[in-house]
Amino acid sequence: MNPLDLPPELVRDVVARALHEDVGTGDLTTLAVIPPDARAEAHFVFREAGVVCGLRVVAAVFALVDPSLALRPRVAEGARVSAGERVATLAGPARGLLSGERVALNLFQRLSGIATLTARYAEAVQGTRARILDTRKTTPGLRALEKYAVRVGGGVNHRFGLYDGVMLKDNHLAILAAQGVDLAEAVRRARAAVGPMVRVEVEVESVEQAAVAAEAGADLILLDNMPPDQLRAAVAVVAGRARTEASGGITLRSIRAVAESGVDYISVGALTHSAPALDIGLDIEGA
């Protein structure tokens, strides 16, 4: 499967819900003042430099509003463009163009913002073995689209939900510890329950715990809130028996030192919970 694939039925579902929320029973302003036979042409313009993400989503918006609207991309999905660049042209009935404008821009700005921020993080670790991971800290209902934007920006998806991977976090381990179950036994229980085909990850807070998790058979060890020297020691003690992931408050300023510790992955919640929407406009030709 192409990492940039996005299921059409999923896109249609998200777009339909967004249009229902915004347009509802009809765009009162447009229906009141725009003649039904009026036509228009408009351009999607990046007001700031960034990574283009969401062209197919934009196309889906206007296909549902009015199938006779034609969207013509001028650049490819994932392209890096400069401020002021036109990335797509939309032409057709003016009513449909106006009614779909806000939903299309909301999604386009959000996805391009995530892709752009992800690209910055990916660039910051170039030359190291580390790859950028996203998290489950996503907008409810938009997770699949937001994780797609991470891929467009050069990142890697972590698990999509609680259903597709085991991750023993601090609260799981605290509850188990109160019942007399230590970290090693927790990992063994998880492995026995899900079998060899499901990845088992465990969150640890010390080099010693990392060693225990590796010995117990964890596939991935999350090294939580460790400074670079401690990360380096944890990577050494794991010694390739599991993949390692650094996490916890990592910023563009600190990520290079984290990557140089030798970890395999760095997870960054900010990719989806704090990425600023990119400034994109829809400019009517001749306006």
C-alpha cells in the first residue's frame, strides 16, 4: 500500500459530516444573493511557505457540493511551495464554490499545517537513524486524515488506536504493580495474550527498566522524558533487542540531540495537537 493512500470512502465520510455541520439545510447568504447561473473561477493560494496536503480532500468537498465544479491542481500532493504560490484552480457554478469554500479551507489548512510541521521535524533529524512518529493526540473524528498528513510530511504513523497494538503505559504498570505484577511479567502477559503478530511496546522511565523490558521480549521500548545522555545509555543496554522510541516534551530545538542518542524513533504529539493551520486563501479570479 502506498503510504500516501487515503481511502476515498473515509474522505467522503469526513467531508459529508463537515458539510452538514457548516451548510446544514442551505447556504442562506449565497442562495439569497448569487444567481443560480453565475459562474466563477478561483485559486487556492498559499499565503506562507509550506507542504501541500489535502488536495484530494478539497476535491471531495466540491464534488459533494456540486459535481460540476472542477478542481485543477497545479502542484503535486506533498510539494513544498513558497508564499504566494497558486496550488490549485477551481472553476464552475459560483454557488457551489462559495458554499464549499470554508470547509475546504478548514481541512486544507489543517492538513497542510500538520504536514509542514512534520517536515520541519523530519529535516531536523536528517543524517541520524531516528524517524519521526505521531501519537494518538489527534482531533476527534479526524485521526486518519491527520495521520495521513504526518506521512505526507515525512513522518511515520504510530498505532492508529487502542485496537492495533499493545502499549503498556505508566498507568497500566501502576495498576499492575499494585496487584504485585512487575514490569517483566506485564510484558510477558501482553505477549502471551496477543501473540507474535502484534507489536508490544512498553513505557519506561529508567535505563534499568529499559533493560528489563528488552529482556522480557518487548518489541518497542518508549524511553519517557529522558535527557540525551540517559537515552544513549538506554539504547546501549537494549543493544538491538528491541526498537527504541524517545518521547516527552521534545521540540524542534531539542530534537537533534535526542536523535543523536541513537534511538530508532522520536514521537512528537505536537505534530497533531499543536500544529498551526497553514494560511491558505481561495481568491476569486478578477476580485
